[in-house]
Amino acid sequence: MQVRTIVQVTTAAVFTFIVIFFLDRNFRVLPNALHEFLPSHHAGYVITDITIKRCASYNLFSSCNLDPEVWHRIEKDLYLDKATFSSAFVHIRRKREEELTAEDKVVVDVSVGRLDPAAVGGKDKGKTTPGERWESRDAGLWVKRSSKKGASDSKEAVTGVDILFGDDATEARPGWAIIGTPLLLDSGSSIPAAHITVRRGQPQPVVKPVPRIGDNGKFKIMQLADLHLSTGVGHCRDSLPPDWNGGKCEADPRTLDFVHRILEEERPNLVVLSGDQVNGDTAPDTQSVCLVP
């Protein structure tokens, strides 16, 4: 009798939890204090808006700052401090999920281009639902925000925004993805392209591999030093035949291709980076350099 009662109570509790879970996901029926403990809850911040603020040094009334009580500025000049007069910074508005009000919208997608993504279409870009729409920002940035209940819990909710530079920029951080097209800044070829990169969901832990001794009892170590990587593709400093690759030499891709081939051939158990991986004179954004795979 007792066993049957326990089974019935457990079944009822599980059923009730499932019903509440689905109701809360769609209609947010639970107070925030309880909602925070559900699996769908994103710990930390969700992004409620993104914008770009430009300024010019010759204009005394121009400022690249927005209200710091409302906006968080990503401290990376989109021109990498290389433009003569211009600067531009990405600003984001962010809130913890429990702080969201009925008036707040959550960023669920980001795009870059000259045309409205809803009109252009493409993979998922033309899709919008009630309570969502694409909003235009400076430099070709488009932001889709949603006022739907539960948008902050969805897997599309943007929880982090960053900037990476260079035509060869890649995103190595788990959960992050670069928006394919660089921002439209008309900065010229001398300034590396600026890419918006976003994170969805909660930060994912980085799993560090543990080096093991091989089955043959050997442990191979590779040392890498003096790669001197740049923001962007870099420039070759060694002498090359004038007709090599049409006279165009991109140093970083050549270096990384060489490292990749050595890794594939040698299969080391441990790789040691022993210094001078970044070339300071040509790496104004070292984060972009360090995220190159």
C-alpha cells in the first residue's frame, strides 16, 4: 500500500512539474524567483538592444559614448584607432532575465547588410513571428528583437556580443558565432574589417584536454615560438620571388598552414607556445589574433 502511494505521489509530482514547465516556458506563469531555477533559464545577462555610435575628433559636439547607466560600451574602436578623425563603438543594452519588464525586448538574431533581412530572405532570415521584427542600425547592422514571452529563455536569445577583426577572423569560443559579413564602415583596405560575433545561451565551459603518454610509451612535445601573428592576414618579411602568388603574400595563412601540416604529421602529445606569438606592431586587437585556429 505504501509503495503504491509513493508511486502515485511521485507520478503526480512529475506530471505537475512537466505541466508547470511547459506553461512557464510559453506564458511565464511562475514568478522570477522560482523561474530562475528552471533548466530553460539563462543565468547572467540577455541582450535587449545593440547599436553603433560614431564620432569625429574634429567635431567638439560629437561623442562615442552613450548613457553608461543604460548602455554598455564594448571597448574596441571599430577603426582600431587607425582612422584619422573617426571612431565608432558598439554599445549593448543588457539585463538579467529576472530584471526584464513587459516593455523589454530580447535580441534573438543579428545580421549585417544593406537590405532588410526580412526582404532579402535566405536561411531563416526572412522569418519573423508576431512580436518580432528587424530593426536597422548604423554600419549595416540589423537587429531582430522579440517581445514574446519566453524569448529570453529560447536558444536564439543573444547573451553576449563582441567584435573581431580581419578578413581571416574566426571564432574559436564555444557557443559563439561570427555574423558572416563585416560591418559596413567604409574604412578602406588599410584598416582590418570589423565583424560582429554573438553568443547564444549560457557560457559553455572550456574543456582542457589532458595530455597522455601514447600506447608506445612515448610522449612527444612540440614547441612553437615567434609566430608573430597579426590582426588580419599579415605581411611577409622574408624575400620571395617577385612572381610568387602574383606578388601577394599573406604571412599569417602561410604560417598557420605550416603549423597545421606539422601538427598533422607529428601528432604531438603536448604543444608549448613559448612566446612572441603576436606581432605587437601589427596586432592592434590581440584577441582576434589569439582566436585564429
